[in-house]
Amino acid sequence: MLCYYLRRLRERYRYKVSERGLTGQWHLLCGRADSSSRLDPRPENLKKLIAPPDCYWADPFGWKRGEHFFIFCEEVFRRERRGHISAIPINGEGNVAGPSRLVIEEPFHLSYPFLFEFAGELYLIPESGFASVVNLYRCVEFPYHWEKVRPIFEGVQYYDTTLFEHGGRWWLFATVRNSRRLQLPDHDLQLFWADSPLAEEWTPHPRNSIVRDFRRARPAGRIFHHNGKLYRPSQNCLHRYGGSLNINEITRLDPDGYDERLVKHVQPDWEPGYVGLHHLDWHEGMVLMDAQRLIPEAEIQK
């Protein structure tokens, strides 16, 4: 019943926005900051990186190699309605330094390009829940050339896969769409572990689902350390997808248990017209977020 209610609520919201002649557009936020900024994100202090009106950018993950910094993100052209992964060059001040360029495309929707390095190689795991597969890609030539390594999971709809090394293990977080119980992929957070991020077999946590809550289950960026503690960004999707951002402290993470507590909640309320905020990343002195604003539908036709 809760799932049905939330679906109706989200449909009503979209109808009201459309009735006003508006549509939502995700864009990126970027700026220089130290790593502690992740505990108290300030989107109002970041530069807006606005996509062209006919598309949107979301789920930014940064990576620097040498002097070159790139944002990898979901890019969706409205006429296609199917996302791919693009790379956007950024200069030292956090400004766009060149056009976005497609780096990974599939015949199904891709988003949330999670990046990690292992044994000197750079890897990427995009979200592809609608295709019921989680694929692993390896960087052949940074930043634009990637090759598919293999599926990590098949036959299950996992969303926003997020890896993290802790306590001698690699941990994998993802929300799941369970068609028998739940029709929205924003409620049930699953956890797995393995000895290597390239493992072919992942052990499910006995406490799965470790979080069952529309307000804080779905991942929203890299898990990070600060002052000896672990923190997990997550989305608040209670009233709408990607409505706001949480920072949760992980207080227990082991093969027998998992616990976390909310330490910060960030709303998209710093400027009129903003209605969504659902991602946080930090890499090499650059903090990245995304936000959704309402723009006139007429702008898309220009």
C-alpha cells in the first residue's frame, strides 16, 4: 500500500509540474573543497554546470589523472529518453573545459557511473537496473575508451552499485527492485562482500535487506572515511525520487551485522525552483553534487 501511495504521489507531482508548463532538469554542481566538506555539503556554494536544455546531467563521479580532471556522469537526451555515460573535462577552478563526450553506451539505460581503482587499473560500474544486469568495465585509455569485463550480477534489478574496501574485504551496496513485494527500487538496500572487487562470486549479507526505508536506502555516491569513521551518502526518496540527500554514519559493518545513523540531511532549498538533490562525490580536492531545477518546457524546443 505504501508503494502504491508513493507512486500516486509522484504521478500527481509530475502532473502539477507539467500543468504549470515546467519540466525538471538535473545539472551538476562543482567546486574546490577539502574532504571534510562531505560531512556538511553546501550546494549553494558550488558552481552550476548546466547541461543544454535538451538533455540533463546527473550522478557525477570525478577522476583526475595527471593534470586532467574529468567528471563522469549520466547524460540523457530527452528525445532518446535513455541514458549513457559521458565524460566532461573540468579545469582547476571547477569550470567546464570542453564538451561532454560519450564513453559508454548500451541498448538500455545507464546512469550512476561508479569509479574505483584496483591493482593499478581504473574500473567503472554503471547502473543498469532496467536491463537486470550489473556490468563491470575497465578503462583501456583514459578517459574515453572502456571495455566491458563481465557481468557482476545478472537476472536481478540492482540499482546504484557502490563498492568500498573495509576490514580486509570489499563491500558492495545496491538497492533492489523486488517485483514480488515492491515496485520501486528506492526502499531495500542490499549488501554483499568478497575478497576482491573483481570477484566472480559475492556473498550476500545475512541481514539483507540491511536498510528498508524510502528515506535513506538508495545510494547517493562514494562511501568515505573521515576521522576514523565511515559515512554513506544516500537519497531521501520518500516523497519523490532524489528529493534530498542524507549523510549516514556507518556504525557497524561486518559479516554478521550492519548499522548506520543519520548525521546530516540536505534539502534543495537554497534557491527557488530547485526540487531535487541526490548525489555527492569528492575526488582530489573537488566536491561534486547534482541538483534538479524546474525550467519552462518551451526552452527544450529551442
